[in-house]
Amino acid sequence: MNDPKLYEVVNRLMSESMHLQNGESVCVVTDTERLPLANVFRDVANEYNSDPILVVMAPRQQHGSEVSNIISGAMMKSDVVFQVVTHAMTHTDATRDAMQAGSRILVLRGITKDLMLYGAINANYKDIAITCQKVAEFMGQAKQAHISTDAGTDLVMSIDNRTPHILDGIVKGPGTFAAMPDGETAISPAEETTEGNLVIEHSMDGLGLLDEPIHLTVVKGRVASIEGGQSAQMLKQMIDQSDKDANNIAEFAIGTNPKARLIGNLAEDKKLEGSVHIAIGDNHVLGGNITSNIHLDGMVLNPTVELDGKCIISNGKLQLE
């Protein structure tokens, strides 16, 4: 990929998002489907006198699938890690262990040339950081969240004593991570507390664009039933073929990026300002107690969100003042 604009964006990510310093050790983790983009990251990192290591694997089967000890070890030994991958490694022991070792990580899951050049990646991330912080303050003070939509979502969960995670495109220091494109504040609801109906709209990890909305019934923090079309059947099959904790309600997050597009790729979809995404599966990287082989985000559009009765999103519009 010889597009000069692409090299400019990657250089901006390294300087502004990662704050890469001259001589820091860099590991670029990728898979065979994302290798051309990963090569751009390696080339630009060379300009920082980093002597970057490029580690290439076969694409994982799902978001949240673990990687080999070789890859895990390479990340742990690196100051900076760029994950240029098809399926997210965020919710894995490998990423958690690298952060505990002090690595700074930039997640670029599902990344494409289009996502690198257009849409959410071009937002004003200083403004996004302010919005994310406001959402985090509301989340951190609340005990209960209520998410509802005209499409049928009516979900209640406890977020008491859970820590919100700000993803504003800026890696804050050793042992932290961000993603690109970015713009969300996420929290893991307390296990066994989420109850109600969840309707996933438009797109979901592992499925892409949906043929029709997926209706899930949630009981004591677990998906108890799944209804809908072909996409719903595929989701049920993924959960059934995974582990016993794949049906856990793992994450509740609010998108904060005004330039995000709905394009069928959760890497950008879930950043849409005023949207919500709910994830199933693993939550241990977000401070929970559940380890699973999957972590799948699903979109909830035009939600109304109340935290301890205070409305912070009204029909998809942020209400943070």
C-alpha cells in the first residue's frame, strides 16, 4: 500500500495516539488478512528508530480468541504494541498480560484502508476525550443502568462499584490501551444482574450486517433465548459452539464519535455518537470475573439510557449537560 495519505494517518496515530518515542521497542501483531496494512505500521515505526517486530498469525476464529504464547511473549516484551488484526485481541489474556507488563497497546481490529482514511478516524479526538470523560463520570456515580429503544430493548443492569473505561483514541501511559477508530466509554455490568429484553440492530461482531434484528431474552446476566432470522441462528450457533460463559452479558458501552458511520463493521459502527453496544462473553479485561473464548459486540440504535433515573441519552441524542 503506497498511498501517501495512509502513511500520514499512521504517522499521526503513532505520534498523537500512541506518543511513540524514538528508540522504543515496537511489536506489530497482525494476521494474513491484514498484512498489507501492518506493513505500513512497520515501515512508519522504522522511522522512530524502533527496529519493529512484525508478528504474523492466521486470523483468529472470533473476537476474543486467544493467541499463542509466542505472540503473547512478544507483546509483553514491547514498549508499544499495534494490533492490526481481523478479530479483536482486546479481551484476551495475552492483551491483559502485556498491559500488566507495562506495554502500551493500540487496537486496530477489523481495520481496513477505508477505516484508516475516512469517517470516525478523522474526528476531533480532544472533543471526544471530553465527552468520554463526562459519560464516565455519570457511569462511575451510578448504581443501575436502564437501556430502552422503540425496537424493543428494555434492559436493566447493575453497574455499582464497576469502573468505566474511557476509549478516546489516546493511550494514556504504560499498561493502557486505546483503539482506532475510537470514541466510547464502556463498563462491565455486575455478573448475574442484567435482566430484560435486548434487541441487536444493524450489525454485530462475527455477523456483520444483520438480515433482521436479533431479539435476546436476558435472565440473571445470561442470554436465555435468541430469536430472529438467519443472523440470530448464526449467533446462537456461535454461542453453542463456544464455552459455558459465552452467553454472559459482558459490556455496556456508549458511543461518543460524531463522525462514526454505520457501515457494518463494528470497529466503526459502535463508536457512533449516541449509540449503545452490548457485548456477550468475556469481561475479565474490563474488570469482571468471566473468561470466555468470545467477546461479541452488538449495536443498539437510538437508545434512551437512564443511569439511576437520570437520562443521559434520549432517543440516540447525548444529554450530558
